[in-house]
Amino acid sequence: MARPAFALDAERLPPARDPWEPPSAPLRMDAQDLGRAPVTKAVPAASLGTRAVRTAIILFATLAAFAAGAVFAGGASADGMAAMDMLRVLLIGAATWWLAFGAAQALTGLFAGRTPPRATTSPDAPLGSTVILMPVCGEEPAETWSRVAAMEASLARSRQGARFDIAILSDTRDEGVAAAERHWHARLIAEREGGAGLYYRRRDDNSGRKAGNIADFIRTSGGRYDYAVVLDSDSLMEGATIVEMVRRMQAEPRLGLLQTNPTVIRGRSRFGRAAQFASALHAPVFARGLDTVQGATGPFWGHNAVFRVRAFAESCGLPVLPGQAPFGGEVLSHDFAEAALLSRAGWNVRLDPDLGGSHEEGPQTLVAHARRDRRWCQGNLQHAGLIGTAGLGSWSRFAFVQGIITYVAPLLWLGFLVAGIVAPLVSPELGCGLVCDGGRAGALWLIAGVAGLLFLPKAMILARALLRGPMRGFGGRFAAARSAFAEIALSTLVAPILVAWQARSVIEVLAGRDGGWPSRSGSREGGLAEAWAESDWIVAAGGFGLLAAGTVSPAFALWLLPVAGPMIAAPLVILWSGSPGADRLWAIPEETSADGIVALHSEVLARWRRPARNERRDRGWKPAPAFS
């Protein structure tokens, strides 16, 4: 792989200086024994309201699954029921259950979202000592360090900035990139005017990846801090949001971790802009539903969250799982496991969707999304070995199951379609079932039900937003409605391609193939040739499926076209959706606002990338002494 353009010649730059290293303050953090429950307080009990919502959602999903199975069975029985028909009933029922569960959770956020408790402390009350942790591993340093500069400036406005140290924890392996990291760290130090500690530490090895990086910091320096805000290298958070998070932690002594709902920003491609719009409009409602369902055993997504350092150290040391990857070895999706371990030790884990000012950037192409999703798939399937952890609460175990189902569900849908093609070929007496003759009415009902579960929550979220206000941050009511329908159209187009990738990921993991931890810096795609190289097998699968369906019946091929068509056109869809465009679509408030942390970061980054002589003339900038 070619060296990134932002890498520097390491030999021309000095090594990291001692003052950059975080001060030593050891705190014990042992690997947890998953076979023995800790002798601590009990797992937080769900409230009566939370249990009622959980029961209602599970009941709704179960009824929807039975209804889908019954509709299919009614249409298929016209030419007799056989073993293949029973298999399809089970597949459509299981796939519909998961779809209905997600839809019900979204509707819960629309109608019954919890009002998160606010901090009760005075705005001027002193905060506990807090460190902001930003693990990095080969990302573009100017962008990363300019985010730190923007967040530090935003914290200074809150009058609490002196209570927050910042530690950038590098796992970068490339010496040239590490040299660039040191360059930008030196520049940031040279520009800042006082403030709390600003540290940079690069590990000798990256064992444990991000979770290991954070654990190493806690073991060496965690004793100095009450709380830690954990970020990703692409995270941006308002200073006021960070302060409010810590206040809420102080107000509830049993709160071990508080998660925000980060919105996606800076979409440049059609795919990226559609994702940022969905994140801004739909995700807050989905998050309220998730919070209501999970209660005190909430989620952790690994970033844009704050945790109580000693609770985390006592509860979240991750062991190395027995066996080889992909199911053994280091825990890949560490965040879900850490949330479960905190709950196991009696700590509350909470998602507060009302906390704004929390942002991240997302993939700009389908290929970049699929590469990241491959790691998530392996991590979620690896959680099968954690379900039996001693002392876990029932909902923590169910959360692991949900994560597994998220990736197994595409196989259920594909299995249903494949079984529909194979059944008439192996048993000609079955005909083509739902899509022919008397079964067409049942097929229409089934498609309408699935479409309703997919799109009704989004339509209702849009309707409520349009009724509540002018939606200026989204460009106005008309622009917001147009963007919402365009997002649904694009997500429908790319869904078969993403499902194919997810299905392949599950098969690879089950076959024992370790996908590793792909680098973000290597996820920028080229033109049509690369799109073809990444998706030629999807084209072949879609074409073969459509041909096989046509062999069964031309009508069956017509019904399958909305799935097979995008698969056959996958390279073109990948190229088109990943190209810049749609500037008039999918606007979000962070994009239309002239202030806030996103605008502040853009200003810092633009200034940093200005030619050096203009920088000196316009801003009086002086280079860091180490590099002058």
C-alpha cells in the first residue's frame, strides 16, 4: 500500500518530547473472568415501564412474523404444501420478526420516548477531573488535530475548559504518519494559550487495538481522573455538550457510562449526504426508542460517550477469548461487551438522545461502508461466545443476540428468495407459489407489509417534523420532504447490494475467515474498474438469480427484478452513489448553520492548510520551536 500523502520524513523530525506524554498515575485494570460473576451490586433492574415496552415490542414482532408466515402459507397452499414451502414459511417469519422489532422500536421513539434527566448541579459548580481520549491509527493528522483544536476552543467558551485534559493516543504503525502526528501536535501546542493538559502518546505495539489503547492509558494514567470522554478520530463535540455530560455523570453516582447519539456530518458524495440526512432526521427518534427499550442497560458505541474511570477500570478489562479468530482472540466489537460488563457490575449505562452537539463523519461510498461493516459483522458474530458470560443481565444477553440477528437477517431474506427459485425446480408440482395464479394477492399483501415495516417509521418521522416547524435547518419543509423521499429511493436502490455484502461477510466469518481491522485511511475508492472489482460477484449473483427465476416463470423474474436489478448494476450504483453531487439535497442543520463546532473546525482546518507565508502574514503564526 502506498504511503499516505500526509506522511512526513520521520528522520527529519525529532521524537516525541517527554512533556507530551501523559503523567503517570497508575490505576489497576484487570482482565475480567467471564466464567465467574463479580461480587458487586446487582445488575440494574428494568423499570415497570421499560419491561412493558419490551413486552409490547416483542409481542408485536411475533404477531407480525406469524402474519407473514400465514400469508405466505395461504398463497403457497394453492399448489400443495411441501417441505420447501415450510422452509420458506420459517424463513419469512424469522426475517419479518427482526424487521418488525426494529420498526416497533422506532415507533416507540416517536410516541413514547423517555425524557432524560438533566443535571441538577449549578452551571458554575466545579466538575470532576476529566480527560478527553482520542485514539488514532493512521488517520490524516491535520484533520484530527484540528478537531482537537476546535473542541478545545469550544470548551474554553464554557468556562470549564481547565477541568478537561486531552490525550491523543496513537496506534499508528507508519513512521512517516507518526512524524506528521508529532508535527501537528507541536503546532497545536505552539498556538494554544494556556489551558489544561494536552498530551500525545504513541504505543510501541497496538495490542487490543482501540480497546487496548484506552486500557493502557487507564493503567498508566487513569488514576488522575474521575471521568473520561472517549472519541473517535473523526468525532466532533460541542464544549457545552461535553460539560453537560460530566454534570449528568456527577448528578447520578450509579451512572457508569453515558452515551450520546452522534449525528453524521460532512457528507460529500450522494451516499454520504443521504446518510447524514437520515442521521439528522431519523436517528434521534430511533435513538429515543432504543433508550426507552434498553433503559439502564443501554448501548455503548465506542465513541462520543463519557464513562466513570474507576467503574470502567474495575469492570471492563477485556480478556482474550479462547481459540483463533474470527471467533477467538481479541474482542473486536469491544463497545457492546464493555456496556454489558458495566451493567454486570451494577452500573447504569444510559443513552441520552437529547444531548445535541455530538457528531462524527461517515463513509462516503458503498465500498467504504462495506469494509467497515465487515469488521462489525465479525465483531457481532464473535459475541456468540459472550452470551453465556456469568452474571450478565437478561437484556445484555438479548442485546448480544440482537447484534447477531442484525447480520444473520440478510441471510434469511436471501434464503427465502433462493428457496423460492429452487422449490419449483426440485418439486415441479409446487409451481411458482405466491407470484403466480391465485397467490398473487398474498404476494401483494406480503410486499405491502414488508414495505410498511421498512418505510412507515420514516414517513411518520417526516410527517411529525413537518407539522412541528419550518425545518429551516433542512432547507425548509419542501426541501426536507424532497430529501426524505430521495433518501428512501437511494436506500432502496443500494439495499440489495448491501445485503449481498452482509451475507458474504456472515458466510466468511462462519467459514473461519478473519477480516481483521481495516484502516480508515485506506478506504477511498477509485473509478469504475475498482467498483467492478469489488462487486463483480454481486453482478454474477444477481444475473444468475434473475435467469433462474425466469426459468421458473417470467412472472417470478419480474417480481425479483427490484432485488436483482440493482445487483446487476452494482458497479454503476457504487460509482454513481459515491460521486460528489446532490448539493441541493440532504441538507442538515450543521451544514446550514454558520456557528457551532462544525463551523469552528472548518475554520481551523482551512487556516491550518493555508500556505505558510500567508499564515504568518495573516495570523502572525509562528512555527513550533521543535520544527523551526
